[in-house]
Amino acid sequence: MTRLEPTSRRRPRSEAAPGYKAGAFGHQRTGEWGRLRALEDLWDPFTEHCLRQAGVPATARCLEVGAGAGSVARMLARLCPSGDVTATDTDTRFFEDLATEERITVLCHDVTEDGFPVGSFDVIHARMLLCHLADPALVLAVMSEWLRPGGLLLVEDLDMGPADVLPHPVMRQGLHVAERTLGLSQGSDLRLGGRLQALVTDGGFILGGTEVQPVMIGDGGPADEFWRLSFAQLRDFQARNSDPLADELDAALSLIDDPDFMDLGMYAVSVWGRKPVQPTG
């Protein structure tokens, strides 16, 4: 199959979230690779379940947008043994090794500025990407152009709404500080998961399904390590900026390993749909 290359920059004004690369979870931050790997341990089983539910053709040409540490690109290559995968990110340092694997192409690519030819892909997947963008609806519209008619879109994001009603004030405050820090430092919207289905249907996709997974904190599961590393990275970011809220994050971090603590921290939301075969009237 012919390797796909990104088209020239298509929009003079980037819609990327302000300051993302310099934010608390920028790829250059110490510990970010480990945090992304912890996210994979937490979310990959849910992602694979949803991809199988949605129905990924064995011959599909797949695009993984915002590939992070690369696990979903490998997953797609496994699910599509007669297809191929293009894995992209604005910073590919954590999955450069995928370039040596058969049927996987690695590209440095900004979804808000760079393009692909119309109808390039059968499947597009993005996890924890839209929540970091200033205009997710615009990005979904662009992704629709890259899909062939009838092609599959699967997007996944979190919803931190449960943090508002946590009975443990230390964790409730810690999660609110985390949400505020990411919002201010890189423009992230950690409630976007609750609007994800509407974004997909409003974008003209035919809804295929929506699944929601509760994510606990303090139950000894894979989410605990994800939150440990996330709180630690946010705490260090706050401390570098002389923000007293670093103490709030320290307190929440300590609570994770308290044997008397366990609660719902967020929802993981997956939504999939297909591009109409005929243009909608």
C-alpha cells in the first residue's frame, strides 16, 4: 500500500489548545512517558472492546490521531491484519519505534493544521485528544473529510463530573485543582466526555454506539497508578510556578494509598459513528 503523507498546512490559524506543549502534560515533562503508559494500562481494554463492538474491517486503512505512547496503533494493526495504520502526534518521541513495524507509519502531524487527502482512511480513532483542543467540532469535521463514505470514527474522552460529588473533600479538591491546572496551562476541557455523543452526531456521523466506563480511585486497579503519576506531574508543575495549590495535589496523591479510601473519579466515554455513504440533505 502507498504510504500516506500529510498534505500542506491547511489553516493559517491553529485551533490547538493554547500552551499545550508547555502545559503540565507536555511530552517533554519528566514522567510523561510513564503517565501515558499508565493511561494505556487503564484504558486499552475498554478501547479494544469498543473497536470490536464498532466493527473494524480486517483490511482497513486506519488513522490513530494523537497516538501518545503507541499502544492503540499496535492494537489497530493487530485488529486489521490485512490493513495498515498511520500513527500521528505533534510529538512522536514515545512511539518512534513503531516505524520499524510492518504496516505502521509514524508521522509528526498536527490535526489542527495538517491534512490528509479526502477519503484516505476507513477507520479513524482518537483518545484523549479532543479534550485538549480549542475547537473539537472543527477537528471532527476535518476528520470526516479524511474518512471514506461509510468509514468508522471512534473517539474517546473523559468526564470528570463525578468529582463534584465526591464525599472525600481532599480528593474532591485535588481533582478540581487538576482540572483547573490543565484548563489554564493547556486549555483542556476534562468534562468533554459528557458532550462527546452530541459532538459526533452534530458532526454529521451516524451514531453507532456509546459506552461509558466508571473509573475508580483507590481500588488497587490500574487507575491508581495513572492518578498517582498525573497528580505528581501536576504537583511538580504547580511547584515550579510557585502555586500553593501544589499542597492540595500532594494531599490527594497521599489519599490514593489510604486503605480506607475508594471512590469514583471519572467516566471514560467512547462514542463511535460512521460517515454517511450519501451526503446528508
